[in-house]
Amino acid sequence: MTTLHQAIALHQAGDLNAAEGLYREILAGEPEQADALHLLGLVQYARGDGITAVELIRRAIASAPGNAVYHFNLGNVCRDLDDPGAAIQAYEAAIELQPEEVDYHYNLAELLDAQGQGDAALVHYRSAMALEPGHAALRLDLGACLQGLGQLDEAVAEYRAALELVPGLAQAHNNLGGIHQARDELAAAADCYRAALEADPELAEAHRNHAAVLEATGQAEAALHHYGEALRLKPDYAEVAYKLAALRGEAAPEAAPPEYVAQLFDQYAEDFDAHLGGALGYRIPERLRELFDELATGVTGPRVLDLGCGTGLSGLTFRDRAAWLAGVDLSPRMLDKARARELYDTLHCGDVVPALEAESDAWELILAADVFVYLGDLAAVMAAAARALRPGGWLLFSVEQGDQADFVLGKAGRYGHSVDYLRRLADAAGLSVRAVRATVLRQDFGQDVQGWLLALQKTE
């Protein structure tokens, strides 16, 4: 047996020290021996030294650039070092050399998907699937990619194909439930979540999703049970802790978890406009426009920042008044819808306070239509808005009516605020309250949701 074969045998047996010694012995006599460099890099990778691993594997590639495995493993190490650009480049090089390898396409697809490049990921998921159609996990991930892109019928087909291969694939049942839930097919969604939990009783996400359906269908006690199970299985599940606080009437957190808000609106992006304007009777952007036209008669061509812009309903309402219109939202899929309208001069995916803090004295008008209902403590956002406004600039927003408390988290998972609280915050931030109007914000299960419209102005 040659020294290299001995080293590989030791490496495969888990004896990294002995394997490393032999790899280094080989390299002492032949410093650019490609296999030894590559394998020594994998030893360092196994020990957690990714930087050294990259250096060694790159030396191996320099000696033998046509070895696809070297490029593939370089991609794996760069991915784990959180260097997605280098990882993508390495995976692409491996595929160019050896396009028939399923794992090369699969790993690249997963990484592209994680980077928000769903369309590019889809190409490689499909390439991998063509090479290995019986790969259930691959079909599951392909379905999730399609679901993220809004191609729901195609996603359903992939999930069902995965379940034909592995009937107990809990995540496929769970994801199918999510599609039914997004389509408001709650009975079918509940069946899927039950199937997911039968297959894997410790899938926290399925407990969370099943709880949401139970809550929506008025089964509060059962919903509490499944939310509790989700939190037991995943103690750092911030959105579940938030929902439990809402349902139990416990002390409210300062805001809804951003990941909860993003997922909530991603889920409803496809049908959001029709549902909001139709079944829910939502007209807040138009009412804010009426308020602005009434109060800000001398303002022409303002720079406008639309917080929580969603699909662009406020953009539609204010575009003709704005010289520059910017939007920010937590939901990538809502932003895709807004981008397709071609209303905004710029769109950004992020939270409201960082968006406000990005520029001082930059805006004549800041809008927040149905946004602050997901924020309880508004002190930070009010102060940031005041700094972001130019002198004389306006902040127009809607909130749900709360009780005597500063803010309260309702069972629907939205906050209500008191006018006294909002007035105090405005005064502390240097904003003058120019108008407070009571209004009906929307319908919720056939009931009017009472709210306030406020217009604040930055004092000169």
C-alpha cells in the first residue's frame, strides 16, 4: 500500500492525527501533490480550521484544476465559512467539469435558494432532479423553492411526488399544509398538519402551523396546546412566544418578531390586495391621502418614505404627489409585488427603525399604513421618524384603538395603542399632533376594527 493510500485509510477510519502526519510526509517530498493538499485541507476542515482548509484546497486546484471534487469541496468549505460568493463560484466550476453529479447541482441550488436567488436555484434543482428523480429530499427542497417563488401548483406536485417516495416525510405534509392555508383551505391544511405530526410528533413548525389553523377556526384551547408544544420543542421560538402572549393575555413583548411578520406577509402576498381591499374592506392609504391633502396644502413634490409598503397600495395612492418614493418592507414576496408595479424609485427589504435611521433630515412625508399594529412600543420608531423628517415634514400613520394602557397585544396578534400614549411620544420626539381621526381600519371576522389615523408634523 502506498503512503497516500495508507493516509486515506487512516483518514476514513477517523484517525486524523495519523492521516495528517502521512499527508505532510508526502508534501515534504512533493509540495504540490494535489491529492495530499486536498485531503490535508479536509483534515483541517474537520478540525474546524476552515481558513487553512481553503488555502490547502486552492493549492490542490492550482496543481490539478480539472478535478471537480476539489472544486466541490472548496464550495462546501466556503459555504460553511459564510462566503457564499466563493462557494457559488466553486460549485459552478465543479458542475462545468462534471455536470452529471447530482450533489454538485443540489448543493449549489440550496445555496442559491438561501441567498434569495430562487430562479437561479430552480435551474439547478431541476438539473439535479433530472439526474435522480427518485430523490425524495431533493423533491422536497424543489417544492419549497417553487413555493417561495409563488409557483404553488408546481410545488404541490413536488411535495406529493416526495410523499409517494417517502410517505412519512413530515416536512412535505407540513409544507402542503402551508399552501392550503395560504389558499384559505383550512380543513385541508389541518389534515396536512395532523399528518405531519403523526409522522414526526416533534416537528415544532407543524405544531405552530396547526395551532394557527386551530386559532383561525375558533379552537382556542387546542391552539394553545399546539403553540405550547412548539415552544417546548423549540424554546427560542420567538413568534410562538409572541402568539402565546397574545392568546393568554400575558405581558406583551415590545414588538412582533420580524421573522413572524415577514413570514406572515410572504404567505399572503399572492392574494393580499384582493383579500385586503375586498373581504376586509381596507381603505387606509386612501384615507391617509385625504388627510394629507387636507393638512399639507402647501407641500409639493415631497420625498416620501413608505414604511411597511407591502405590495404598494400606499404607493399607488401617493405616487402622483411624490417627487421621490421609497418603500421598505420585511417581506421579500410583498416587495416583489411592489416592484412589479414600477411605482417606487427604490425598494428595500428590512425593518422600519433601521430604514428611518439610514438618513437624517431626508423626507418630507413618512407613511405607515397598518404597520404600527405589529409594534407595541413606538418610542424608538417615533424618535427615528422625527430625525428622518425634514423640518416641517409629516408622519402619517394608522393604529388600532387600544384601551387605557399605552399599548396592548390583542388575541389577533396585533397591537392597539392609546391616543394619550401617542401624544406623549410625539411630544418627546419633537412632533406636533396636527390631527387624530377615528376610523374603521378593516373587517375582522365580520366585525369592524376600530382605529386612529394620526398626522404629526416636525416642528420648524
